[in-house]
Amino acid sequence: MVNAGDTAWLLVATAMVMLMTPALALFYGGMVRSKNVLSTFMHSFFALGVVTLQWALLGYSLAFGQSHGGVIGGLDFALLHGVGMEAKAGTTVPHLLYMMYQGMFAVITPALISGAIAERMKFSAYCLFTILWATLVYDPIAHWVWNDGGWLHKMGALDFAGGTVVHLASGASALVTALVLGRRVGGAAAPHNLTMTVLGAGLLWFGWFGFNAGSSLSASGLGALAFANTHLAAAAGAVAWGLVDQRRIGKVTMLGVASGLVAGLVGITPAAGYVGPLAAIAIGALAGVACYGGVLLKSRFKYDDALDAFGVHGIGGALGALLTGVFAQLAWNKDGADGVVAGAGRLLVAQLAGIASAALYSAIATFLLLKLIQATIGLRVEVDAEREGLDTTLHGESGYAFGGAPPHEQ
């Protein structure tokens, strides 16, 4: 039966999660060169369009349709057949709203990967990759974890709001994408508009309440727990990253604090509805430190994860999933499980299985998809186009015309 209060909350939470994709565009856009800001925005905004359509036509059914061997859903809900205003089974919210809420998760996940390919990938290649990745990578992993018939779900793996499904999967794929594409011409560059990035980080923090607390699917104490844990972990991540910054370079940087709060948010995502507030602080702080180290890996191993998609989302997602197995307690959520601190080790085994399977499957599938695209339409823009900037060469626009005529009218 549909509950008005739960439905009202999920309507708001769905809108908040939708806002996270434009927020990601701001966060990423400020960190690239000024000549590539619009092309970077396009990665998020076009995903908002194309993945929404993929989700409605096929993706939702593959993720949440009747399970086939615990691996993939059937075509029960293809073209939104049977997805109406009645309550989704096992919930008190309309099925159509549940579909839209889950769709916002599907949208932002491939957009996260774009942080690794910024400033050098063909837009056509990105569009094709996004559609294929959403269908062949995101939908199956979402099914494994969140569908009652999924094999990881039946094993007992917990992922409250997407630490494994969203962040680890996209982070592992981002690393592979960066390695296959190679480094940018001219190498890395300083953020061209850090204020834009900070605004994006603030909006991500706001939207994340819908991401995590909305995953309770109810206006309830569980939603309040996830809400509080989300904020506490973000705060701890920001402070922890700042402290490491101070010790390492003698300054607390604004980019560091912004990255730290996002790391804390990523870390708490799988655990938000299964752990207590003090555990959330610990998870956020540990994520801030671990993701700081994850970002440093690209300098050590010479790969060009342009906007730290792997360093923050891959490392943070894996750590959060692991720590869920440590800190989860049935005392906070009867539908969860006890972790190591509660004297049980079974959940940690399930979490490790989820981390390993999601990371390996995402990495291998991404590699194969990229090689397919590379052999057909190609992956990278020409060197001259990369030097000129993708805003003008791919989209015929400039992010900073300041009143001048658009390039196609000059």
C-alpha cells in the first residue's frame, strides 16, 4: 500500500539525486582546462539524457526484473511494462517512483567514469561507451546486489546506497579507461576554476542526503540514521584530508577539503543505513586518508586519471564496502547484519566477495568495450583537436565567450 509520507520523501530524494549529476558537472568542469569545460559538462548532462532513456526502455528490467540465475533480470519491466502507480512490492512507494529513483543512480554512475577520460575522448565514443557500459556493466551489478534474486544479495552482501554498485564499479572502470586512453597531451594542468569545483562539491554534499537517506525508501528512523551518518562522514572526510594536506605540504587546500568531503560521502554510502554515527565518523575519516593516498597513486604509476575518479570513487567505494563488514550492527537495522565489531565475520566475507567480483567484472568488461570501440569508431580525438580544446572542436562552443559571437557565427 502506498504511504503518502514515504512517497513525498522519495519524490524529494529523487530530485536531490538528479541534482547530483549537474553538480558532478560543476565539480569536474572546474578541474579541467578552460578550453574543455563544456565538453566535460557534456559528459554529465548527456548521460542524464541517454542513460535515463536506456533505463526506462531496458535497464530497469535488467536490474530489477525477475532474476535469471542470480546474474541478470529478465524483460518483465522492459518498456516499463507493469511499472505503474501501485506500490512496488516490498515498499510503500509507487513502482513508477521507485523506478525513477533507481534511475538517478544509473545516470550518475557512468558520468563518474568521465572523470578519467576528460580532455581527450571522442564524444561519439563516450556516448557509445556510456550506453554499452550502463547495459552490460551497471545493470548486471545492480542486479547482483539489489535484486532479491541477485547472487551477491543472497550471499548476504550489503550495499545500502551504492558503494559497490555505483562507486567501486565506476572507479574500477575509470582506472581501466585511463590506462587504455593514455595520458593527455601536455599532461595534467591546474584546475581552471576552483570556485566552480567547490560549488559542485557543496551541491554533491546536499544531493547525497537524497542518495543515502532516500535509500531507506521511507520517512523513518532509518532515513534519519542514514541522513546523520552521511553528514558526519562527509565532515570527517573533509577534516581528515585537510590534516593530511597540512602534514604533507604544509597547507590545507580548498581542493583537498572538497575532495575529502566527497571521499567521506563515498565511504559511508554502502554503510549509511547499517552503522551507528560514531562508526560513520570513523569511516569518513578513514576514507579521507585512504583516498588521499589513492590520488597519489597516479603520480607514482604514471596513469592519467584526470579528475581522480579511481582515487576517490574506486578506493572509497571499496573501503566503504569493506568497513560495512566491520561496523554493521543489527541493532541499527534489523534488515542488515552484524559485522566484525559485533562479533561476526560472515558479513565481511560477503563484502570481500562483492568487492572482488564488482571490481574484476567492471574492469574486464570495460577493457573489452573500449577495445571494441577503439577498433570501430576510435576512442581519442586527434592531437590537433586536443591541443585546440574539445569545446570548439567537438561542440562548436566556448565556455567563456564573454559576450562574443558563437564560433559558428564568426
